[in-house]
Amino acid sequence: MTDGLDRNTVLNELMGTYGKDVWNFAYFLTHRRELADDIAQEVFIKVYEHLYNFRGQSSVKTWLLAITRNTARDVLRSAWIRRVTLMPFHKETAANPSAEQETIDKLMTQQVWAVVFGLPRKLREALLLSSHYGLSMNEMAETLQVSVGTAKSRLHRARAAVSRKLSEDAVMTGEEEWT
């Protein structure tokens, strides 16, 4: 049946083009590699099953990220995951010859990620979808299943919270150096 072949070809192209984005978003939402693996796999199973139901009302990327978000939310709500202690976020970096600036950059990056992961989930999602995935406000609203105004508000609040927290941390660090 050629329908199966076409579906497989389309799925392979989607996985090649968007697989990393789906996995990264799942990891960002769950903070666990094994869950991100499972969620990404489940997302593409759902995509395969519903491939011809895609109406084209949004971009494919927005559609995939919305499925990823909903799948991750379902997994995190499950009774099994609530019994498991989630590990704190740890950003892995490639081993490079260490210079003083690379160390400072690494610490700053870890600090920023720690602040971002300290945000409420709704604000984290808005910030990631805008900053990392470059979604428009309309695409972000559709992915989050909220109005455009709500998406704008969440993004604004997320940026303000990150800025405020980084400023507070900078002041605290500066005070510690002088005492």
C-alpha cells in the first residue's frame, strides 16, 4: 500500500528535521533524559497515527511542539512520575581546554539556566518557545493553547523575572566580594 510508504517517508523527514527540537523541548519540560527519550518517541508515534489529520492551521513545528508539550504534561501528571523524585537540572557541556573566560562563561550560562528553571512552568515554556524555537506570538499562543495576549504576558513576565533575578544575583555577588 503506497499510503504506508508515503506516511513513513513523511515521518522520517519530520523526525530528521524536527526530532532534535522535539527531544530538547521534552527535556526542557521534564529535566530528565530518559523521559525526553520516551516523550519524543511517543510524539512521533502520535504524529504517525494522525499524520493525515494535520490541517495546516499552524506550522508543522508549532504542531509538533504542541504535541510534545501535551505529551510531557500527561507524563508528568501520571501517578508513576509523581512517585519518582525528579533530579535537579544539570547542563552538560563539552570538555574544552579551560581558559578563565570559558570558566566564567560556563558559570554564567549555568546561572542563567538555573534562573530559567526556577521560573514557574508557564513562564519557562513561553521563554523557551520564543527564545530558543523562535516562534511568533501566534504560534506560541497556539502551542500553549492560550490567547495571544496571554502568551505576550507570560513572555514579558518571564523576561522580567529572569532580568530581576540576575540583577539581584549580581548585586549579591558584588556585596560578597566587598565584605
